[in-house]
Amino acid sequence: MTARFYADIALAPGSSVSLPAHAARHVQVLRMQPGDALTLFNGRGNGQPGSEGEFAATVERMGRSEVEVVVGAYTATAREASRAVHLAVGMPANERMDWLIEKAAELGVASIQPLMSERSVLRIKGERADKKLAHWRGIAIAACEQCGRSRVPLIHDAANLSDWLKGAGQGTAEGGARQLLSLQDGTRPLAEAVAAAGNGALTFLSGPEGGLSLTEETAAIASGFVPVTLGPRILRAETAPLACLAFLAVTGTAP
């Protein structure tokens, strides 16, 4: 199996291109040489609407920091989920957000919205937020390179939950059915809620360590989120949203 690299540039069979810094650095770390084969993807397939796929390529020249490759044949793939699944998550602290993003990318998430809520331990803004976002996007890219996905999930700028919910109520958040992961009484089982949502996009909202406050859950419900339960056990902040993705994958509702 050849190494796969994400290259956010135009790719066409027969063209010669310089790899972006991320991919070039990875090729050099692997000590690849002219003539070595690799696989490239750019998230846009062959440019046709809705296409996904990857390109064979061959290293043409290795410079001190530049790598030039010749792009070969395009191969269509079918590894994306049949429906878009979005996560809006109260950011868990330390490396747990990194882990969540990596595994969510592997499980096929379409986008992730990092949120700061009343009980959030991790709060970021300014330059620190920019660095975190770049770091998380790098994690998502690496996960897609490894697992075979040809589309990198979108990682949104971190936002305050209250502000984000105002946008959700005005239809500016991700479309489709909205599910709130809740420990309160009166929630619907996940399987039942997913079945009732039809085949459209899904957005799952979950809290940080300690969960969302009652006030925040009430605001989410007012914005159209339906409270759902994952069962009798209390899952960690980084585990609960991944359980939703895994459920959709294994039941075939979002393969």
C-alpha cells in the first residue's frame, strides 16, 4: 500500500506539481526518492460535483524543502458516509479533544464545531485559538491520510455555545435533524431518534466534562434540538459523540 498524502491543490493526470509544505515534509520524513510511488487526494475528487477519489503519483524531484511529483491516473472511491453527520462538542480538556477529532475523522464525520459552554475547562481565543485550530485540522488531515478518506472534515472556529445556538435557531448552523445528547429524563433512545430523522443530515450536540447545564439544554431544545440518550451509563465527553458516529456506521445508517 502506497503512502497517502493530502494536497489542497489542483490535481490532474499528467501534470507536474509541487506538494504543499505538509505533504512535502511527510515525504521527506519517509525518505522517499525520485521514482517512488505515492497517492494524493485533495478533497475535490476529479472536480465533478459530489466526486471523491484519489490520484496515483510519482516523486519526480526532491529538494531541500520542496518535493515535485508527476500526477498519474485518477481513481474514484466510495468511502464517505451516505449522509452528512456533524458534531457540535463542548471541548474536552487536554489531549482528549485531539483524540476526539482523530477518531471522528476516521468514523466519517463531515464537520466538527468546537464549543465553549458554562462548564468548559478548555477556553481559547485569539492567537491560542488560531494555533489550536491549525493543530486540530492537522490531526484531521493525518487521520484521513491513514484511514483512506478522500474528504477532510471541516473543523470550525471555536465558538461560545450561546452564540452558536442563536445561529442554529436562525438556520445558519449545519442543516438536517438536530440531536442533543442529554442525561435528563424524557429523552428518546438514539436509535429511535435517528429513525425518526429520516435520511438527511444529522447534527449531534454534546457537552464538555460535567455536561451542559440545564439552562443550556433548554436553550438547545428551543433551537430545535431533540434530547436523546445513549443508554444508562454516563460516557466521557470525548466518548459520547464518537458513540453516535459508531452507531451510525455499524447499523448502516451512515456507512
